[in-house]
Amino acid sequence: MNLVDLWLSRSLSMCLLLQSFVLMILCFHSASMCPKGCLCSSSGGLNVTCSNANLKEIPRDLPPETVLLYLDSNQITSIPNEIFKDLHQLRVLNLSKNGIEFIDEHAFKGVAETLQTLDLSDNRIQSVHKNAFNNLKARARIANNPWHCDCTLQQVLRSMASNHETAHNVICKTSVLDEHAGRPFLNAANDADLCNLPKKTTDYAMLVTMFGWFTMVISYVVYYVRQNQEDARRHLEYLKSLPSRQKKADEPDDVSTVV
């Protein structure tokens, strides 16, 4: 019995030692993969915090098992295509308080389906590609950006699952319609369909052009008729000014006298 107890106690010790060794390796592995200037911790998944790290671009060596990623308060200016494509477990992405101006068309490819929260507030985004947020299921925060309200932005917001709440916080810094500048996007979109404005503008331009041509043709016809009338009048006056032909004495009368 003592031998059995001894064997069990040694086995248990070995298991605990092995478990500790495995955990140590995993922790060391995660720590070794943590991007420079970032802090990585495991709490309900791998959390990568790169806030206030003076980053000028999104790190390309992010751990694939990242669940929460904080890149706020840096100097990032763009989100390149497929930069997050290997982060299949990513649920929270915070890119607020940067200087982001450009978001490529496929910036969120690979995470659009899994992402739950996307924070792009307090940046310098004026416009994005109409497909930039395609299939994005996340609750997006895009307020406090100098948005240019036009048809593209209208299409972008309509493609997002939570577009009503997102659009409500979008203020038009500029707009295709000057009267919408400084107003919430929803008010501008309710007043006018921004995607129909170019067509209407084209229709008006065509109408003005056609009217101009029509006016020019009518003016030419009127000028032509008046010019012909003037020429005819001058010709008639010229004919009237010619001296009448006198009859010669030996010319017989046109009418014969019957005796």
C-alpha cells in the first residue's frame, strides 16, 4: 500500500510539474510573439494592447490568436488591405484617436465576420471605398471624423449591419450639397437621396444644353428670315428706282383701231 501511495504521489507531482512546464512554454511563446511596444496578456483569450506606443503603422507580427486588439492613441494614418487576415479570433479592434485618413477596400478581410466591436472614432477619415465595410457584422464607431457626405458614404452605411446607429453619429464636415455641411448624416440622407444627385445634375445639364442649342437654332432662323426680307426689300426698291422705258414714235399701238 505504501508503494502505491508513493507511486501515486510521484505521478501527481510529475503531472503538476509537466503542467507547469507546458503553461510556462505557452506563456513564453505568447510573450515572445507580442509586437514591440505592446503588452500581451491572456484573459478570456489573448489581449494585445498597443495603446500610446507611438506606432506609425499597424504591426504586421500580431499573434494569430489575438482576441482583443487595442491600437488607439497612436500615429497610424492608414489601414492596408488584408492587414488583419490571419486574426480569425479577433472580436474587438480599437483604432480610435489616430490620424487615419485612408482605409483600403479589403482592409477588414478575414475579420469582418468575427469582429464584434470596431472603433474608428476620432480620426481624419473623410471617405472610404464603398466596399470597405462589406459583410462587417461589428458595431462600428466612426464618429468625430471629418466625413464628406456623398453617395459613397450613403452606400457604405447601408452595407453595415448597424448602420442606423452608426449613421446617427456621423456629422457631415462637407457634403455634395452645401446646405448639409455641419448636419448629421441621417438628416442629410432623409432630405435627399445623395446617390441620385449626379443623375439629376446630369439631366439638368443636358436640359440646359438642349435649350441653348434650341435657342441658337431659333435665333439663326429668325436672323436668316429677316436678312432675306431685307435683301428682298432692297431688291424691290432697286427695281422701282430704274427709269421707265419710253415708247418709240414708230412703234404701233398694241390695240388695233377698227374702221
